[in-house]
Amino acid sequence: MSRQSLLTIDLTALVDNWRVLDEKVGDECICASVVKANAYGLGVIPTAKALFAGGCRAFFVATLNEGIELRNIIPSNACDIFVFGGLSYDPTEDGSCSDDWQKYSLIPVLFSHEHVLRWLEFMKNKQKALPSVLKIDIGMHRTGISIETVDYLLREGMLESLDPRYVMGHFACADEPNNPVNSEQSLLFQTCVRNIKSLLPKVLFSLCNSPGIFLTDENHYHQVRPGIALYGGNPSGLSTSHMRPVVTLSLAVMQKKMIRKGESVGYGASYITSRETRLAVVSGGYADGLSRALSNIGSGYYCGIKVPIVGRISMDTVIFDITDVDDTSVTIKGKTVDSEIIELLGERQTIDDLAAVTGTIGYEILTSLGNRFQRAYIF
């Protein structure tokens, strides 16, 4: 048994998910794609290429270096690339801005008074208007310029000089559709929109991340910024997802063995068998992003049948109880089932399902998947 565990990324499903969102927001709103953190761990180059081929013309990354990497595969005249972290990832000694912003046609998200001043000085030195995005803090209190500072910039004429491409906000609780914070933030952003448009009538606005898209259409404005929804996550907190699964993780069986009743399994002897038990030891562990929190409570699918994880997850291995599965001759829908893999992620168990068991979120499940898994992209 020398096979490797396999992480399969379905680029067709990825693009289909983007198209579902693009259709939902309509022709008057641009549906961007968030591909930061190496496209949530799935590989920014194949992912962004597929999304671009599918029609996406706006991308968001986190850092200047991520923006440069993305621009090197997509021409500057072909799409916009926005950098969430903005000038925080451009720490020049003299406080100026790197020429890379202009060289690679990257658009920074500015979220402090200092960043606005630096960008205004950069445009002055270049003697050219350069696009930017202004991010307002509407209550999440992560990054974002305060509403009071926005009012100051308006009064002093600095916002007019900046002439940002977009003004952006961010929902804090959009994955909880009934949370009253959503309507509070929506109303606050509407007030900002009115105040800014009274002086800058041409500026565009962006508020929604993945779950925000599914709140109300009035929040869509001119651009939405889906991330997790593209990769198959359920962004809206609803009982069923609108998105197709993108990731399948098949763990290769390294060894099968029978052990007696009353034997212990794994580190710490945390699991004791209650019967004669057949085990499957698979390749993959916490070094590959499979959380130890799944120990003795998680499960996978072996020959189409749900099987439990027993014992503690190790650095390189996970152990499943496959006693109840007859794997000698199994077919599903007329096809012989591979009895040398256990599926941890796929249509039967999505990233959100696994996250719920682990006590985390689908974002962390995806971005934790390690580089040791063999990867296959299908399109």
C-alpha cells in the first residue's frame, strides 16, 4: 500500500460557485474573488487562472507580495487586483510607497489616516492619480478608518484629492442572518454612503463578503467580495448551502489490522476497544492540518460507509474503525469502490461539516490543509 493521500480541487465547481454569486448580484454589481492566503490554501495560480477564464475580473489578496504573485499570471490590463492589507505590507524606511504598486498595477486598501497621507504623497510624487480603496470601520473594529476621521477627510478636501475607486465596509456577523448587528452595520454604512456621495458622486461602494451577499440585495452596492463561498463553504448559516463542494480529501490506507477486545488504540490509550476491532491506519495527521480535536469524535467514509476515528490523531497518521465494513466487494451506483482510501472531505462530509465537529470554521479547515498531500486539479 504505497499510495499517497490525495487532495483534489474541482476548478469547475469553483467557477460554477463564482457564477452563482455573480448571477445573484446582477449586472450592476461586480463579483470579485478573494484569493488571499494562497487561495485559502488551495493554490492561487490554478485557482485564479480558472476564475479569470470563467469571467472574474477583480481579485482580492492580503499582501503586496501576494498581489505581485497574482499579477505575474494575469496581465495588468485584464483585471483589478486589490490588496486588503494595503500599505501595512509596504514598510519603507522613509515612509514613502513602493514603486511596485504602480509597476504591477495593484490597488491598496487604505484603512488609516496615515495610509491616506502616504498615498496622497505617492500620487503627488508620481504626478498621477492612482486608484485606491478606502475602508471604513463600521463596527467590526478590525481594520478600518473611523467615521469621525472620514468626516475630517471630507471637510479638509483630502478625500476629494484621494478620489478612491471604492469605499469599503465589512460585516461582522453576516454568517448569522438574524443577528441585529447586521442591520445596524448596514444602516451605518448607508449613512456613510450618503455623506460621501454628496461630495464624491462618482465613488463606488463595497460592503459584502460571502455571507453578506445572502442578507439583502440592498447591501450589494457596486462590488461584492466572496471568499469562502467560492471554495464550497456555506457562507450564510443556512441549513443547506448554495455552493458546490470544491475539495475532496482522500486519505490513503497505510495498514489494516485486527486487534482484540480490550486493546488500546493510539497515544495515551485514549480509546479501548469494546469488541474485536478492525483498524485502518491512514496517511495524514496534525502536521497536515487535521486537527487533534477530531480524536475519538471525527469520522470519514470508507467504501461509502461512515467510520469513526479512534484514538488520538498523530502527527502523520489517523486511525479509523472499519470493523462494520465488508470491503471485499463493494460497489456504489455500479462502480467498484476503492477500499484503499478513506474520504475525509467531499460531498458526504463538507468543510463545514468537519468544522462543526472540530469546533472551528470552514476557513480554518481549508487554510490548514498541508502541502504534503498530493494535489490534483480537475477542470
